[in-house]
Amino acid sequence: MVVLAISICTKSGKALISRQFREMTRARIEGLIASFPKLTSSGQQHTTIETEHVRYVYQPLEDLFVILITNKQSNILQDIDTLQLVSRVVSSVCRPTDAREIDRNAFELLSSFDEIISLGYRENVNLAQVGSISEMDSHEEKIQEMIEKDKEREAKEELKRRAKMLDLQRKEQRKNMGGMGGGYGQGMGGGYGQSSPMGYGGQSGMGGMGGMNSMNSMGASQGFESPTPMDDGHSKFNAAPRAPATKARGMQLGRKQNNVDLLESLRSEVEAAPVVHQQAPIQPSYSAPVESAFPMESVHVHIEEKITMIANRDGGLDNMEVKGDLMLRVSDPSRAKISLNLTHLEDSSIQFKTHPNVNKVLFNSDKIIAFRDSSKEFPINTPTGVLRWRFISKDESSIPLS
């Protein structure tokens, strides 16, 4: 059994699609399909037609014909079975079965024909297998996609969990910082106030120390004295050297004189210390001109060359590149329209590039640098790059070394 081609054509013999499995020219297959309607007749009940060279095995499909073109030695029963499978494939792919649907699904039909016939011989496949192959459905691919989706979902859940953990840590830190601030203020301010019989316990924070001094003053005399020395010298007390540490003692009544003596001695030391006056930073003056390291003329030309060389271990030259710039600076307005006459080597390996405003034709012919527009002037006291050049060589004699 050798199937030469599978074709779908109209009743008038117009080929819609055709898949050849043996070497056949387009004119040959079009001629076979065009001659097919002439060989059929409405009174015949057969589905095969034999000619001198080929056999047609066909089946009507609405307004179309599905044709198997085989050689005359093929098995007619296998050809009919193959034709039925092809017709079922066409009906499953194209709904409805008309010329427009055939054209729209041409590539899918041709792929299905290749799965049914290989090199002219029938493959052992059924309609379900052809559909699975055409859909390219892979169980392993589905499993891999499920694994990837699970990984993405786990990664998202892990990100949410870490974000929630960070939020809880921030809340705990803010709560701990708030508790430390409140405890410090209440502990320093509330203790001495509560022990006072005059009811100064309402003070909080560092104000509790003021309550302690007031209570000591009332123990020595029944009048209230404000701690004027401490308040007056508070800013100076911070600048004074720290007093030597003494042994801590409990609060005692009737010892105001020692505290006053200590404060008076500290105050005298602070007043005796010399006051350092901070000098204002000296503002640099920009009015004075900066002296250059080399003499400047009214027309100043600055030439700069950079050489990059790569040499091997044997002392040979691998590559050398020279880049040069010519800068022109005019400080005299009367010479702002000058022309610069140059003299350089006539070497084709040296590439020159002028400024866009420079007359390139004049430079190439006469080696003169001047503006293309004669009315333009060079900027005053501003370096202007008017010419660049580049030289690349691998000749060791070009190395500027002795």
C-alpha cells in the first residue's frame, strides 16, 4: 500500500489542500485532481476509480470530496479504512465542512495527515491519538506547571508571613521604646514628690529634683527658697569639668550649707575659665585672578596628546594609539576672528577631525583653521577645541621611546 497524496477538492475539481507523500510536481497533482470530477458519474455507487497510472479512493463530504490517490498495487481495503479515518479527522477539525473552514484550518489538517500517513504508509493510529498528538497535550508538562504554580504560591505565602512578622517586630519596638520613656520620666519625678508632706508629688520628670531642693530648704527654715544658683549656672555647669565622684548618701535635713558651698565653688571655676571666641570662617575671595602655571598670550594654543600602547613580553608592539586635541583660547577681542595656519605630517594613517563650525574644506586643502561663517568669532577667554587627531599603528619604529 502506497498513498501518493491526500487531497480535498470541490466538485468542480478545484484543489483546496493537498499533501503529497511521494515526489510529485505541482502541475502533476493539480492535473490529477482536475481530471477527477470527469471520471465520476452520478449513477455509480463505487468509491474507487482506476486510471492507467493511479487509483482514486474518494468519499463525498457535503459539497467537497476527500480523495486518496494511491498506486494500483495498493490494498483497497486498507485504503478505504484510511479514507474513513481521514474523513473523520476533517469532520472533527472543520465544523461546518466547507471551503472557508478548510482554508482556515489548513495547517492543522496537514499536520493530522502527516500523523496518519508517513512516507506513503499508514501509521497505526486512531482518531483519539491523532487528536492528542495535534493538541500536543503532555502529562509531564501539566505536572511541571502544577509544581511551578505551587512554588509561586508558597513563595507568596512566605513573603506575606515575613511581612507580618516584620510588622509585629516594629510594633513591639515602638511599644518598648514608649514604655522606657514613660518609666524614666515617672521614676525620676514621682518618688521625691510623694515623700514630701507639702504635696509636691504632682511634678513629673526632672521636676522632681526641684521638689527635693524645696523640701530640704523647708526643713532648715520654714520659708521657701528657689534654687537660684543651680538655675542661673545651669548652662555654665555643663561646660565645667566634671567634679570627682563622691560616695552617694541618703537625703538628710539640715545640710543645705554643703550643697551651697559646692555650687558656689563650681560657679567660681566656670567664671574664671577663659572664654574662647569662635572666629568666623574666612570667606575665599574670588575677585583675584588665578595665576596660570604658564604664560598666557592674547591667542593661546594648547596641544594635548595621549598615547596608549600595548606591548608583549618580548618587547614587541601589539598596538599603539595616539589621540590628540588642539585647544584655542582668545583673550583679546580684536583677534576673535583669527585664522590658524598649521603644519603637520602628510600621513594617511593619521585621522583628523575638525570642529563642526570649522571650515573643513579649507583645512584639508590649505591646513588653515577658520570658521565656515566669516562673521563668527571665537569666544573670549574660553578654551575651544577646534581639531582632533588619531593615529593607530603596530610599527615598532613609531614608538616614542629611545
